[in-house]
Amino acid sequence: MFDDKGPGIGFLKTTRARHAEEAIGLTEGLVTVLRLTQADIKPAEDALTVAKGFFDAHQYAKAVQAAKRAESIAIALDERFTGYQKALQDLQTQIESMKRLGLDTDSLEKVAGVAEEKVVAGIWENGAFVPNYMEGSGLLDKAIKEGRAFQEKAQIASNQIFVAELAIESVANLRVGGGEPGSEAFAHGAVSSLETALHDATKELALGNADGAATIARELEERARSLKSQFGIATTGLKEIDGKLADLRSEGVLTVSVELQAKMARDLLDRGLIEPAAAMAARLHAETKSLGDQYRKATTTLSDAEILYSRLQREGFHSYEADAALRDARRCLREGSYGRSIHHLERALQAFARRTNARASLAKAIEETRTRVKLLAGGGLSFMPDIQEVLGRAEREFQQGNYAGSSEDLRIATVLLDGVTRAPEKK
């Protein structure tokens, strides 16, 4: 390769030539090795050719510089190519990993082609046009990072979907009414909408919306757990209602209305309509307690009202309104309308109260009139005996319970008394 050197070269020139020859030889050896790889080392070969040209022109210093530059380019290209190849392999590994999970990898596969185009397009660097391995590697690394991040989210979403599926299955297999678990009618009513939503979550994951899929799955799991809890509450509540209704029937309470509604709640539960069944069971639980409370209040109040009315009747009190109210209360009690029975009893008690208030007012008026008569008794009034007679009759009628007659006589006595006290004195 260096046979054209002339014999008249001096010692210094010979040394420079030897250094240049060694540098070119070292670089050429490196380039020869790198040719065995798939790296594009043409820029290094071009730089080596330039070094040889300087050597042939006996420009040994420039030849050394060109050889070192060729070496630097070769080493850089080798390192960049190695990094690019590793990134390409990592991307392929990531794609295969995602495919095993059934994830869409079209976007990642396209990145490999874009990166290759970027490498081939090349870039000018320090006066040399070299393959753009760096930017290609950057694209691949970014795609790998995004792929891994998506795969992690997808795995979380997939796990969440699996958990939601188990939760839904546990709802479908609930045992209704002591029968076999997982009846077709119950499962259809209880989880058909959940299964549809679960399919939507799977579809979202397949479309690449891992976050959306995970959110749907979490909501489904929570809803399934809520349904399972409500199912237990409804089942327990209906059993408690049955026991309370049996106790009420033993007391004589009419429970047909609540029993029919409880049957409706069980039918809803059998058909998998858990939420309305649970809501109905909760309402019936309160109504059953209210039914017993109203029955006891109605019967107790009726008994007290009858005793009070009997005493008032012995005192001469008779009221059509009270009779009608008590009659209506008894009828409603027989029909099981305990709330309305209480309402009619309140009417009767109001009539009693009005009678009692009127009696108290009449007694007070008689007492006040008696006081006035006593004050005027020694005044020599001519009408005083008549007034005393009428007032005495009013008192006797009051004691006999003839409040109407007593009130009328008291009014007459009051009018006479007012007339006497207002009469002008004789001159």
C-alpha cells in the first residue's frame, strides 16, 4: 500500500510517514471489522479514503488527522448503531409482550418504519453525512416507554375487569329464597346490565382506552358489591317482616295489605330486581312497625274514649258527633284502617273536650252569678227571690247533667240580675 515512498525522505519525514501509516492501518482494521456488522460505516470509509489520499500526497500530518477522524466516525457510528439495534430489539420485545395480552400494537409497529426512514435520511455532522441513528433511537425509546406505560395501565385495567367479572358472577350466583343459586331469571335481571357494561369496558381496553376501561370496571365492581349487600339486607328484612306480621296477626291486626306488598318484593327479588326489592323491603319494614303502633294506639284510644263517653253519658252528655265518630272509628278498626280509626277517635275526643270545656265554663258562670246574688241579697231588691229561684234551678239542672236547661236558666237569672243592677234609684 505504501510502496511508492521515495528513498530520499529524511528521518523526520520517515517518522511522520510511519505514524500516518500506523494511524491509517489502525483505522482500516477497525473499519474492516465494522464491515462485518450491519452498521452503515460508509462515512468512515469515505474519511479513510481521504486519509489515504493525503498519505499518497505525502501530507502525513493531514493523513493522521483524517485517519483519526475516520476512526472517530467509525466508533461513533458503531456505538450509535448498537444503541439503535438494541432499541429496535426492545421495541420488538415490547410489541410481542403487548400482543400476548391482546393489545393493539399497530402504532408501535409503525414507529419502527418511521425510525428506519429517519436513519436513512441521515444528518450532516462535522462535515460528514452520517446515518441518523441517534434520532432513530430516540423515536424507538419514546415508543418503548409509551408502550410500557400503556401496558402497565392495560394490565391494571385487565385485572380490574377480571375482579369486576368475579363480583358480577358472585351476584348472579346468589341464592334466592333458599333455592338453587344462580337461577336464570334472577341472573338475567340482576346482572344483564352489568355484563353489558363489562363488555363495554373490554371494548374500551381493546381500543386503547385503558384508563376508561379501568374506571368502568371499578364502577362495576362497586355496583356489584352494592347489589350483593342490598340483596342480603332485602332478604333479611323480608324474613323479619314475616316474623313481625305473624306476631301482629296473633294480636288481631289485619296485615293483608303489607303481606301482599311483601310478596311483591319477593317476586322482584326472584327476578333479580334487587334495588327496587331492597327499597320496598325497607319501606315495608317501617310500615309493619307503624301498622302495629297504629293498631295499639287505635284500640287503646277507642277503649279510653268509650269509657270516657260512658261517664259523660251518665252525666247527661249526648252528642251525635261523638256517636258518629266512635262508630266510624270502630268500622275502620274492623277494616284494618287504623290510621283513619285514630282520626275518627280524635274527632270524638275533640267533641268530649268541647263538652268538658262547656261544662267547666257553665260551672264557672254559675259560681260567678251566685257571688253576685250574695252581694246583692241584703239590698231589698224586689226581684231577688225570683233570681235566686231561677239560679237554684240552674244549679240543680247542672248537677243532673242537663247543661242545656241549666245554661238557659242561668241566662234568665243573669238577665234579671243585670236588669235589677241597672234600674235607676227612686227619688
